[in-house]
Amino acid sequence: MDMNLLVLYPKSKRGQIMSFHRYLRPIIEKDVHEKVILLGGPRQVGKTTLSLSFLNPSIKSNENYLSWDALADREKMRGLQFSSQPIVIFDEIHKFKGWRNLVKSFYDKLYPEKQLIVTGSAKLDFYKRGGDSMLGRYFYFRLHPLTLHEIGYKASDLEQLIQYGGFPEPFFKSDKRFLKRWQNEMIEKIVREDVNDLENVKDLSSMELLSLALTDRVGSPLSINNLRENLDVSFDTVERWIQILERFFLVYRIAPYGAPRIRAVKKEKKLYFWNWAFVENQGARWENLVAGHLMKYCDFMKDVHGERMELRYLRDIDGREIDFVILKNNKPLMAVECKTGEKSASKWASYFRERTSIPTFYQVHQGSKDYGSATKDIRVLPLTVFCEEVLQLKF
């Protein structure tokens, strides 16, 4: 492995400094010379650590690392005052209302002699609304949690991901008590700090309750009406709060795939967490983990290769369902069913194969068996093998 591509992370429970290759680093290293890099993703997913790996030394005290949270750094950003190093980092810049014009000024005055990486724990593509001043000046990437693509394809790697999620700090510590405390702090910071800074939400306590209630609704069509009744707020309020939580990378939703020859459900979406370790039910957590791997693949193909990718689910009004369908350029690429066990194939695969144009069907599990055909019926295989052979993140 090229040592220049290693990213350092906090000590593991064995006291070792963990280092490995974050999947977006080689792409950013190439693209940063052409345009500003906008790097979005959840809190504590590794955006700052990845960005710092481009500086020497790779520490926050480096003069070219500037955070909007630090008052002294704000003046340096506005005055475009940096050291002689070529790359500059603007961290958490989405909190500044005028960040678009600041980044535009940097690009117009300093590129290509100086290059810029901008990070944010909110969706930078949303918070650049209000004009096209950034048009043609940036590449946008979403950094996802750790998955098998980055840590390895052994059964032990998968077990660690299931238990501790893919966020670097709790993953490497692998301590259940730490994980619970980290999760409580994460939701509180998103709602009480991030949302409070950028959105007009008066009832933050109810929004925090909504965040916790959503962990019990992973993997099923989401009923906004049911949530509205439980929280005693309006339908529109619940919908708006969920959209806000999506913008801050706490949750995401996928829509149903409406194949023409089946009576597909059309409205209700399914919801998942960026950190599947929030989900207590083991079956739902497994489905959420698989969704995370599939969404990471879709966003990689969009952000790196420019493909139009969507993650959907397939369900008809009689309750027949396949958990996921990936669309590429509006055409189905593959269907993916997830089960914890490995003994039996999905009974609905043949039904949907006859009535849709989906070319390949897979069923992923936590075991070791690999049988069936993806193009003739359905291939049943371990998630580790599926990610290594089928769901590759190629650059």
C-alpha cells in the first residue's frame, strides 16, 4: 500500500494507531488540482482526518487548516491568508451564511497555485442554495462510514461492523459502553447544535424524540401519519423534520421502484440510518448495514464517475418484496435481498424476475454458503463475497 495514501485514526482498544486507505483519497488527490473539493458527510465520519492527510504535518495546528468554529480562523479565511503549502482546508464552512462567495473568491483568485478542500456535516449541495456562484468550480463528494470495501472481507471484519457501526472512533475502540455514550452525544449534537445553527426548529425536544423513534422503523415503509400521532404534531412538521435530519446525514430514505407489470406501492419510503449501530433490532440492523454498503456504492458511482444512480426497494400491494433495487441511468441494474441466514433463497425472486426487467438478483447473508445464479434465479452469497466481487468501488 502507498504510505502517502494512508489515513491515521485514533487508537484501537489494543492501543494501536490504526491506518488504512480511505476510499476517496486517491480521487480527491487527483481532482483537487482542477477544482474545489466539497466533502460532505455525517459528523465524525472522518472528513477532517481525511482532509488533514493532505497537509504536512497532518494536524489541526497546521496553518492551512482553518475551522469556522475557531474565531481566529474566520479572519484568515476572509482575508485569504495561508501558508506556502499548496492545499488549504476550510472545515465546517457550511455554518457561514456567505461561504459560497468566499469559496468562489478563493477559486477565482488563487487557483491553481492554491487548492481548497471544503468540509461540512450538512449537505453542502443543499446549503449552497441561493444562486449558481459556485457553478463549474467544484467537485462534490460524500464520505460514507467504513464498510467492507475499506477494512477487509473477513467474517471478523463483518462482525465488527455489525456490532459497532462504520464510524471510525467507535469502530476502532470496539467498546460497547463507549459506543452507547458516543451515540447519545451524536444525536444531541446534531439536534441541539447543527440543526439549531442552520434551521428554524422551535421544538428541538420533540425532534430529538423523533430521531430516537425512527430507530424502531428501519426497513419498513415509513408512516408519517403514525409518527405524527405519536409526537402530537402535524404531518408537514414530521416530514420537514425528517428532511432536516436527512440534510445533516443522520438518516436517508429510499423510494419504491414502480415496475410497470406489478402493482407496486408508490408512495411510502423506507428509512435507514447512516450509523446502523443506532438500530437495536438485529434483523433491521443487518438490513441497514446492507443498505449502507449499497448507498455508498451508488454515491461513489455518482460522485466519482458521474453516473445517475438510485437506491430503491421493490414491493407490491400484496406484500411481496425485495429489499433493494439499484438503478443506473434510470434502468434497473440489480436487485438485492438481505437475510441473516443462508439456508433458503427468497421466494419472491422468481416472481419479480418474470415481471420486471431487473437483470440480476442477489441475496446476501452473514454465513459462508454461495449458490444459485444471479442471472437465472437468484445468487445466494455472503455479503463479504458480494462486496468483493460485485459491489466494487473502482476508480
